Amino acid sequence: MPHVNLHYFECFLSDSQKEQLVTELMQTISKVLGCSDEVISISLCPEQPEQWQQKIVEPYFLNASDKLVKFANY
């Protein structure tokens, strides 16, 4: 049911850091939406900083601002 795409500047994340991030996201999503973690999917999407404007800001911030619920301060 819920799916999260988490875009971030590409950086090294160890397997344990990825596991911690995914676990904490799943716990929060499960708690707030009242669903089992078995139905949650999460994609980790590392992005190059020089492509951030084109790949993230334009499609997700400018062209879909009606869906954006937390604005970045840049």
C-alpha cells in the first residue's frame, strides 16, 4: 500500500545505516497509517547534486507543489 521514494544527495550508506533508515521509516509509516510493515515499500534513490534541480526540484517541487507537504529551505 504505501510506497516511499527517498531521494538524497549520493553518499555512502552502510548496510546497517540503510537498515536503520528503512526500519525507522517503516515504524513511523506503520504507526501513522495503521498498516502492517509488510505492505510498505521503500526506494532509496541517490542523486547527483548537479542533477538535483532537474531531477527533483522541477518535477517534485515546482510541478507537483500541491503534493509537497514539507518544503526545503534553499
